[in-house]
Amino acid sequence: MISAGEIRKRFLEYFEKHGHSVQPSSSLVPQDDPTLLFTNAGMVQFKKIFLGQEKRDYSRAATSQKCLRVGGKHNDLENVGRTARHHTFFEMLGNFSFGDYFKEDAIRFAWNFVTVELGLDKERLYVSIFRDDDEAGELWQKVAGVPVERIFRLGEKDNFWAMGDTGPCGPCSEIYVDQGADMACGPDCGIGKCDCDRFLEIWNLVFMQFNRSADGTMTPLPKPSIDTGMGLERITAICQGKRSNFDTDLFQGLIQAMAKKAGVAYRQHADSDTALRVIADHSRSIAFLLADGMLPSNEGRGYVLRRLIRRAYRFGKLLGFGEPFLCETTAQVVAEMGATFPELVAGRDFMVRVVRQEEERFGETLDKGLRILEDEMAALAAKGERTIGGETAFKLYDTYGFPLDIVNDIAEKQGFAVDEAGFREHMAVQKKKSKEAWAGSGDKGLAGQFAALMGSGLESAFIGYDCLSAVSRIVALLDAEGQPVERLTGGTGFMVTLKTPFYGESGGQMGDTGRVQAPTGAARVVDTLKPAPTLFVHKIEVSGGEILADQEVELFVEEGERVATARNHSSTHLLHAALRRVLGEHVKQAGSLVGPSRLRFDFTHISGLSAEELQQVENEVNRAILADAPITTQVMSYDAAVNEKQAMALFGEKYEADVRVVEMAGESVELCGGTHLESTGQAGSFVILSEAGIAAGVRRIEALTGWDALRHWQAQREEVRNAAALLKAAPNEVSKKIAALQDQAKALSKELQALQAKVMSESGKDLASEAKDIAGMKVLARKVEAPDMNALRNLMDDLRSKISSGIIALAAEIDGKAMLVLAVSKDLHGRFTAPALIKEVSGEIKGGGGGRPDLAQAGGSEPAGIDRALARLEAFLAQ
């Protein structure tokens, strides 16, 4: 039986043999496409090539692309595990032509691969074409020998592809395999008639041949292209004779391991089978997302990862797993797929820790969610209501990971209904917020802003590694809106020169600033942008005269700022190396910002750094600076850099065939296009200003180097001197003096709290006697004086010990806000609960709250409403 790995290997080797450049899969997180949540097709990494915004040194490519479909129109999540074909993570095998071959060769390559290389029976194969694509119909007969009765013409919905409402588009052609009459959905089953699995689509060929304008006009492209996609999971099932993708070797290792752990047999019970398939599918997604630098969080892409972990965890609960188990399946994904995707192996230990931690946290919140649901049902029952609100159902789903069907199941068993319409309303709001959170998280729009320049093929050369000034000709001049102009006489605009010493913002390094001198005027360069690898755009402000298109100008980079930026950039490389030495090899760069005045470095790590670890890291960087190691740069092939030089590449970055290697002798070797010092000693010194978490599993260090670091230490020294003067102590005794004052303050605070407790306790004796009899219950509802919430709660505890059966409500104005504490004795829970009562009255103080059935509290912004709240409580209880 042919394995999935062998199919992948044959596919790439086949197309390489036919002149295609085999490219590695790009990251699941699109680096420069704000329109996508995740990479969902093979063409994503080539999108700029198809749009004419980027050029490569090859015109044919083949990939096995990692894809994730969990959002937008490609949202397969709820079907995963319940069908034979739906997945969140999958591999898309694809071959691409960028203005090279077209329909005839695409058809020939596809047909030969499936019939010769894979040996599929031609008699079981069918094709579909776009209804008007006569050329494709004729080619399938001529090139592949497919009889006309096996060629189906379908409409635009099925067989016409478009990148968007406007832009490149074209007809599609698909290859189907007949899985047998026993798979038919009925007598009318057929291609284009139903979606059953008898006629299974295995390969889609997109013939990109038109450009669609805003008015719908279709203009033939000067260089038609090819984009194809074939799911590895699906073609593996066909080649292995399996009716379900989950029965192939891509999933069975995971499924059987989990089945053994759960003590169940696969293919014996529908519910356990679904759970096993979901866990296997989600484990692959989780592992690859973590390997690509994604971490669980409460918004955007990180929220999707968290949801996948929680969803798989819940299905594990259904199998009886009481302890974390996804950390094991994640490690198994690494073992099974690490040879093909080395990024899995590099991050194995870290991803296992992240998943285990996430499972442990969710286990706690799952229990809390169950208690919340039980409390809500108890509160509703006390009021004689039997419908769980949509807001509550959504909170359980969104915060605690409860799907609606579980809430429905629990509710139904207790005789409750769920407001599903309200749930869907809250879900719609959440989806909108989620979309806003990730939209624009990639390229902020440079490609769009300068699309015309990029599409025209305009290029400029960066010469700033070797010089800080140059003379060059202006080849493009634009106004502030990005429109071409012949002259700029004032204000802001954009300028492109044939060559430039100005570094364009990229790789975390800010763009250079400086000045432009022309025969007719002068301008300041306030920023330098890099919308494409070979296009540098100067943002300028005309300071005198005018700047004209096509004139020769002198360009001068601000030397002081360039050197300061180089100090910070070289130090980020030293910092990265230091973090990996101190914390472990799992540390990866997750982002950076390098400018003349500071550096910011984001990295993956599961917890905050201790003071000792920060000191170690800072010492390591300064040790490397004092070593004054030479810094050299070298351009070489990517393979040589990574394999021979062991250079660190940032995963997810798209590198050219030739890369620039920055080596700091004995300290660091990284791929980097930024500007650097000549030796580490030129950084002067390094000081960490702060370290903090910015997302789950992502930390951020901000630091200073050179003169900025020196000024920081001088300011710190001055601060200590001033503090010493105020404390009347020597500088080396400041901390001892402060500690003594703190001890004194604590002692005084304890004395004050003891006095307050004594006063409140005396007050409690009097208050207990003021309880009223309302509807057969003791009720005490009083406004009191309390300095803080602790005092108010202590008074409540005192009163509860004196009133064994009854309802107590205490309110106070604290720091300008209304605070309310309410207790209900256990014997009254059949009639009332504390959260339900406090919810009933907290509106009077313009606030809200909650708690346990026996004790709840609320806070509000209107202290004037306290008396109304207490009166409302008594009136409500009297009903």
C-alpha cells in the first residue's frame, strides 16, 4: 500500500522532473495578506506573483502547502469528525505556472500523474469544465483521451475561480474519481447534481486567463497562469482504497493510540469514533499552528488555536480522559511528520509545554463553567423560569468552551430550554469582533498603496550597506495620496530613485531618515519604505524649492541615527542568542522593532523571566559586547546558510534563493537583511528596561544600547541619590531604610484594622437585633459605614454567625462607589439565591455582580441608589 509520504514525494519529484522549482510550504500564518485568517490554499504564498507585484527566479513551482480552514467561507470545524472528508488542517499538493505553460500542459501533467505515477484506473476518472470553456473540453479529449461523455460542463459557482471581485480570474477544470455505485446517494446521483462521495473531486486546475474590472469586463491576461490544488488526505484515501480520509496512515497512528489510551475500539461506536477523529484532526492543527509561532489567546488567530485545543479536550472528556492528553498527541504528530516538516521538531518541547498548560487551565475553567450553569438554573428555578438566556449560553461557549449542544443537553435533562436565537445574536457580535482583531494583522497596506509602482515592474537598488550617500536619478515621484506627479513644491510626497543608500523598513528595522538635495530644491527623508524586495520608496517633505521627476539628486542618510540603529539591531541578535542559551532552544523570535533610540524584541516563552534570568541574559549580551567579536556579512545560497553555516532562519519568513548571513563570531549566526556594526564592541553596553507578556506564550523585552544605555544608568544613579537625600541615608542604605519604613507602615495598618474590626463587630451586635420578619423570613437590609470591602465583608461574616436563618444585605459607599454584599442562608435556597437577588436590585446603583448561592456582591457607580436598592429588596421579598 502506497503511503501518504510516498505520494507527497512522488508528486514533488514528478513536477521537479518537469521543470518546476519545489518550494517549501509557507507558514499557516500569512505574513503579508491581511485578507486571510490562515493560509487556506497553495496559491497564497504566490499571490503577489500572480498579481504582478513580485518576481521570482522561476516560472514554474510545486509545493505541498500546509493549510487550515476554520473561518470565513472555508469553515469546516463543526463537520470535522462527523464526515469522511472534512478537516481543519490538511496538505494541498499544487503545481503552478507564472506565465509559462497553460491549459494543455496543465492537463497533461495532471492526467499523467494520476494515471501513470499513481496508477489510478482511467475508467473510474471523470472531469468537469466551465460551461463555456470549449478549449478545455477539446484538450481533455486530445491530450488525455477522456471521452466526451465523461466531461461535464458546470456553471460559474462550481467551475470558475476569482481572486476577488476584481483582478485575476478564470475557468476551472476538476478531476473526479468514481468510488462505486454503493457510495451513491440515489438514482439521480452524478457530477454537478449532488455532493455525495460517489464521484469524488480529487484535483482542481485553475486556468487564470482573465482580469475582471469593476464593471465586470473580462480582459485576457497577457501571461495566463496555472494554479492547481489536490488534497493529500483525499488522494491518499483513494490510493489506499479507503472510504474515509481518517482510515489512512495520515490519521490511524493517532486514532489507534488514543483508542488504546481510552480503552475503546475504533469503528465500534459512533460517538467514540467521532471523538477519536476530532482529536486526531485537531492535534495536527494544534501542532502545526504552534510550530508556526501561533500561541493560544483570547482573540484573533490565537483564539482559533485555543478553541481547537478546548474542543479536542472536550471530546477527550467524552472518552473518559481525566488528565491532559493532547500534549501526548501533539508529540506524536511531531514524531510522525517531523521528518517532512522540521519546524515541528525544532519546537517540540515548547509546544508540548504550551498544550499541557492550556489543558490544565481549561480543565479548571470547565469545572467552573459547569458550576455557573448549575447556579443559573437554580436562580431561574427560584424565579419560576425555565429558559437559559442566550447571553449565558454564549458566555459558557465563549469563555468556558461549552458548545451549544452540551448546554442544550444539560438543560434538557434538568427540564430547561435554551434561548438559541439570543445565543446566535451574541455569536454574530463575537465573529465581527474576531474579524476586526485579525484583519490587517499582516501587511498594513504598502502593497496596495504602491500597487501601481509594483505592477509596472519598477525597481530600485539598495547600496546602503557600503555607503551613506549617493547620487541617483528620480524614476518615480508621487504626491501624498500616492498619485504620480511631475513636481513636488511643498508638503509630503514619495520618491523612488534608481539606487539608494536609504534602508527601507523591513525585518523589524525602521527605515532610514536623512535629506535629499536637488538642483531645484531640497527635502527631508522622514521615512523609507520597502513595499517589495526590489522597491525602495522615500517618504519626503519638501523643505525648499521643488523636487522634479526624472532629475538627478544627492541622497544623504542621517549617519548618527543609522549607527544608533545598527547598535540596536546587532544587539537584538546577541539578545536572541542569549535568551536561547539561558532559557532553552525553544525560544524563537516572534517580532522585533529596531530604531535609533531603542530596541524591542518579542520571543516565545511560556512564563515570565525571573530577576535572576533577566540578569543572566543581560550579562550574556554585555559579555558578547565586551568580547568585541567581529561582525561579518556574506551572501550565499539559502541551503548553504542553513545547512553549512547553521544560520538561524525565522520560520514563516519568505527567503530568496540567495540570502544574507550576519555572523557575530562565536556568538550568533542569523539570516538578516538589516544594517549592522562592524564588531560587537561598538554597541558599547546593553541594559534591559522591561520584560513582560504581550500574549499567551509571547514575551517582550525592551532595551537600550550605547549612549542611551549610559544615560539610563546615569539617570538611575541620580534617582538613588535623590532618594537617599530624602531618606537621610547613604546611597547604599536606601533599600534598608525603605524596608524599615514599610515595616513601620504595616504595623500601623494592622493596628488601624484591629480598631476598625472592633468598631464593626460592636456595630454588628446592634444590627442583628434590627432584622425584620418578611414573608416568614428574617431580613436585614441596612446601609452602613465601612472604610473598605474587607471591613464590609467582615461585618457580613459577623452578622451571618448571629442570624443562622435569613437574608442579609449590607451596603456602603466606598471611594465614591456603591458596594453591596448579600447573603442567603442555605435553608432558603429553594426560594432564593444570593446571585439572583443581587441581580434583582443592583440596577438601582447602576451596577452588577454575582457570586455563590449563599453569598454575592455587587458594585455600582451611583451611591445615591443604595437606599432604593435596599427598599426594592424588601419589597421583592414581601411579594
